[in-house]
Amino acid sequence: MSLKFFDKLSQNFIELLNDKDDCNVIIEVENKEKSFAAHSNILKYRSSYFRMELENIQPNENNIKVISKSSISAQIFDFILKYIYGGIVNLEYVDTRFIFDLMLTVNEFELEELTYKLETHLIETKTSWLKTHFSLVYRTIFDRQSFKTLENYYNDIIVKHPNLIFDSSDFTSLQESAMVSILKRDDLQMKEVKIWDYVIKWGISQKPILPKNVEEWTKENFITLKTTLRQCLPLIRYFHLSSYEVLDKIKPYKKIIDKQLWEDINQHFLAPERPVKSIILPARTVLVTDLPPRTNKPKKNYSSKKTYGKKKNYIADKAGVNFWLFP
């Protein structure tokens, strides 16, 4: 049997943080306007980031090691130090943006346990804020590539409501990794031809030098776009587009499509039963979440015996109650 006294231990370490006598590290924040004193041994054993940082810093004449983190606010670093020393993070009186910024900073210090807890807290209790600040959060987490829980949360939203990201004013600033992550989803709820349109729009926006009129493009212009979209183009479901969509949307940009793929697309429409050399990705699945709507039909008099209408989708009794049947 083990007797555990974590509350008292946490309290003692918080008291140690407030005792400056034995501190041998100074952390400067807010453009060096504020500073915190700490103990190197505690920092090293609680954070791999601080372990590496302290090993590469020479102490000054007072045997103190100084770490400068100018871009971090004093309030955020105060939260981080209290977590490092006492395992306590009190989020009761802070706003959601502060929690989000805290999560980003905590991740910088490689505090994985707290990073995951803050991610989970945002998802479970701050869904409204996450949706309102969709573009900001989505772009930020893909910049860091460390927030898989939030990334999966947002991708699940995007596949059901892709216009949240594709129709946003800053869509073209989306990172390539984020675009690829979205395009890989088999359950993305958007017509393939619209996905193609957005991919082309995103690719052209990455290269402002490209002429606006595609008819004026040179061979080099097409090569530029093809190179920009090299990770996105293989994720389009070309073989699930209609012939009209290929003619109107794909053909103007056929020079960015690999020659073999373009030949296979044409063959598919002429002889769909014949095999092709290109990889055929599956059609994106359509999520059905709503039941068919009820129709208002005029009530009729029926006998007391239940009647099954041959051309109706309901059973009616003499009380006029409809029991709906769905084929």
C-alpha cells in the first residue's frame, strides 16, 4: 500500500518557487522587461526544452544562467512556472484566447502532458470559440504540427462543413500541409469539381506572378502551377467527374496533369470497362444525417382496420395517426 501526499508536495514546491535564495536561473520575458527566478534542477527534470537550453548556456559572474524568451507574456509564463513546480493550472478566471495562447507556449517548452490537457479542455468546453475563430486556430495548429487532437477535431468539422474553410477570406493563406490533410479525406462533403476549383484557386494564389487569364499562360506558367500543386493533384478523384466537368474545368489546365493520367481520363469516358494505368481513388462518401422530410397529406376516412396504401409511405388507422415507413 502506498500513501500519497501530492497536495502537500505541490504546496511545498510552490513555496520553493517563491523562495529566491537558492535560484540559479533567470528567465526574461516581455522584451526583457520582466523576469522570473527558478531552479535549474527542477526546470531540467520537468522540461526537456529547459534541459537542452540550460546545457548550452554559460553562467554569468554570479553563477546565474539567463534565458531570454522576449515574445512570451509574464502572465503566461507565470502559469507555466506554477505548473512546472506545483502541477497546478487554474483556468477559472482567464478567457479562452489566453488558454489558446497558453497551449501554444506550453508546447514550445515541450510540456506534453499539459499541452494535451489544454487541447482537450478547449474541445470539451470551448467549442463555440473554436468555431468562431476557425481560420485562426486551424492555420496556427498546422503551423506547429503538434496538436493532433485539435487537428482531428477540425478535420471532422471540415469534412461536414467544408465551406467554413474554403469560403473563408483567408483560405488562400492555408498551409500546404493543411490542404493535403483535407484533400486526403474520403468523406469530404463537397462535389469533386468544386474541390478542383478550390485547389486551382489556392495554387494560383501561391504564385501571384501567374497571369489572371489562363489562355495567356506560357508553358513555364503551367509548370509553375504543377510544381506548386504537386502534393494536391494526386488527391483529386478525376475518374468520378462527369465528362462535362472534365471538359469545362480540367481541360483548361490539362498541362498540369501528367500525360498518362490525362490519357486514362479520356479512355475512361470512351471505354469505361477497360483498365487504366493510373490509380483510381474511390469516390468520396456522402454522409446522410437527416431523415427524409415528412409530407403533409390530407387526412382521409379509413376503416378501423389498419390499411396499407400501395402507393403511400405510411400506415393509417381510423384515428388519423400516421406511422411513417421509410423504404
